[in-house]
Amino acid sequence: MNRIKAGCIPLLCLLLTACGNSPSSAPKQASDFYQPVAKPSSASSSADVPSAEVLLETPRLEVPRSGERMLQHEGFRISYNQSWLIPNWVAYELTKDETRGDVERTDYFDVDPTLKGRQAKFDDYSHTGYDRGHMAPAGDMKWSREAMDACFYLTNICPQNHNLNKGDWNDLEIACRRWARKYGRAWIVTGPIVTSREPKTIGRNHVTVPDAFFKVVLVPKGKTYEGIAFVMANKAGNGQYMDDARSIDEVENLTGIDFFPALPDNVESAVEATFHSKVWE
């Protein structure tokens, strides 16, 4: 995350300074973002919960993908795949206060000015039958004009089935905002799943069309955390989003992404192994 709030914690500030957020700065390599994150000592808490300074919303690709570039914008962070021309993942923290923003969406899609080299273009999506589907949705960025504008960069976009985008996927995005309000904050990671050996592409630049999409959500609850994941096929008719719920471990195995490596191992194992439906009502 690169948004800096009043009273921002030291380690977070250090990480953000190291990563940089100026549009004129050079694109970062993955290794620039995958920095060691401090964890509390085992004696610091009986629940062994990370302190607030731990940057939870940065996943890690277990198996590096060709052409990965790390991008940081106001409100969210992107692992962009310059081979597929879609993100590997987009991650951010959404707080209760941020769900109540009043910034209007722009609907102005554009190339990402912070990325040099290959990226998707607006016309790649034109007349293809696919929506320009947000991974970090505009509805989560209403707290900041800069964040709202940035979420329309095409590095945050995937070809998405129209009915999915406007239906089941949208319902899940609304639920995420409800969970952020209920628990005070939520850490959200979203991205495409490409399983086809020769995936479909669109446009002159051959933008990869995902086979499915994932969304992983972590919330604080008491002295620990609760987590859940969702997978929806890139087509209409996925049904109620809870029908698509599964453990975070399942989605990690499917995607090769370690979603919350900053958590202590025992907490991460417990949170990712299963989900409790009542938490997500």
C-alpha cells in the first residue's frame, strides 16, 4: 500500500519510501517489494498476532512468472504480468472509513504511466465482448481521487465476462465492503487464474483472457484473523458468491501465490486452512 495516513507506522513508511510512488520513477522488480517483514516475538502475545506495523497486503509468487513487474499506486499494489498483459494479483487494505468515500468514478481507462514496456491498451478490449474488469474495484477507491483515477489504469484490468462483472463478481465486491465495515478493515487480494495451456487472447497486443478469477479476504477478529477465498469462472452463472467460497490454502495451491506471508507461520496455517461461514454472513 502506498497511501500514507496520519500517524502512519514506521516500518510501513520505510517500506513505502523504499518502493517509491512517483509516476516518474522506474518500474520496480519483484525483488524490490519482497522484503523481510518484522514479526513479533513469540513472547509478545499469546495469540502470536502480528503487530500493526506488519504489511499484510503483499503476497508473494511461489513460482516466479516471466515478465513480473511490481507497481505501486495510491491505495493498492499490483504484480503485473508483461507476458499476459494482465495483473498476477492486485492487493490492498480497505478500512471502514474508506468504504464511506464520496469520490465519483471516472470511467476513464488509460495506460499506466508508471510502467515502461509492454502493457494492454484501451483498444485491445474494444468490440471483444469482454468488459474491462477491475481487480481493485472503483467502489473501494472512493476515498481518494488519486486512488480512483489509478484503479482505471489498464494494469488493474482483466478481460472479464460482462454478466460476471455486473452480477456475481459485483455482489462479492459489495460484500467485501460490508466486511471491512463490520470488522474495521479487510486485506483483499484479487487476480486472474489462467489454467489453459494456450489461453485465449484479445486485441492487437494479445491480452490474455483468464479462465477464472480469485479474491482472497483477511479480516481481524478478536486477537486473531479470519480468512476466506473465492474462485469464479470467467463466465456467467456462477451463482451466490458463498457457493464459490473455499479455503485460502486451496487458492494458494491453484494459483501458486502465498497470500499472507507476513503472518506468523502458526497464524497463517490456521487462517488459511479453512473458513468459518458465520464470520462472512
